[in-house]
Amino acid sequence: MIEHERTGPVDQVTWRLSRIAMILPAVIVGVMFFEVVARYVFAKPTLWANELSLWLAGMVYLLAGLYAMQQRSHIRIFILYDVAPRWLQHLFDVISTLLLILFCLATIWGGFGEAWAKLMRWETFGTAWDPPIPATMKPLILVTLVLMMIQAVSNLICDWNREPEKHDALEEIDIDVEELRAEQEKLESDQDRG
């Protein structure tokens, strides 16, 4: 995958956060490897490995969604978008951005009280290690949603005057069509000779 260019300060923040998210799976693998060795080689399992892995994986999940927004790699349906005139494509872009903002605002509105309460009482996970996963993840969800709204508006502004991309169904299929045609012609010529 070729990364989308970083077009402003919002993209820079998202890009830096995504680099953290790209390192965290390696940290998770290291933690799990440590747990396996500690448990099965030394018969001394940890209390913290599973919860730490869950905690880090939740962060990866949130930051990966933000990165997908910056890269414009989220799912789009191009069948109508590509055939529409540019003014209608702009309208589609504005409507989708407004709907995303509405969703994010509704989620923030509905989740703020709970996230704030968990953060203020420093709610923990309730296990033997007892990390503050709820106290950190609930607010992180809301912060990520705020960043996602800002990123969506930034994408809309940066893409407004760009040439529209055209999508071909063959681009989405990971098959070399020309190679298949050449093989088909070869088979047909071999059948004609034989």
C-alpha cells in the first residue's frame, strides 16, 4: 500500500499516532511471548500479560481507524460516485462528512458521562493485576472520535479541488487480466493445432 500524502497539521498528528499503533502489535507479540515462556518454561505465569495485551490491542484498534480515515482507505461505494458529475460528488462528500460528524457527536454526547465517571474514579479492570483499562479506554474512544471528526473535515477540505479518482473493477481484483488473456489465446492456439 502506498500511503496517502500528509497534507496538513491534522494529517501529521494522525500519521504520528499511526506510527505508535504500528509498533504496538510488536509489543503485544513480545508480551505474549514473554507470557508463554514464563508459563510453560518456568511455570511462573504472569498476572498482567493478558490484560496488557487487551489494553494495547484496544489502542491499536482505535488508532487504526483514525489512520484509515486519514488514508481514505475506508469502505466506499464507487458505483454511483464515479458516474456522478463533480458537483454531485462534492455533495456526496459533504453529506458523508456531515453524517460522520453527526455519528461522532452523538457517540461523544452519549458516552461522555460514563467516560468522565470512569476517569474520575480511575475505574480498574477488576482482575488480579487490576489495570485502569476502563478509566483510560473510554476517554480514548471519545478523543479518537474528536480526532476522526477533525480528520474527516481536513480530508474534505484537502480533497475538494483535487481531480476525481476513477475506479475500475479490474483494479480491485488482484489478477493480471492481460496475462490471463495471453494464456487463453495460447490454449486456443494449442487446441487448434492439436
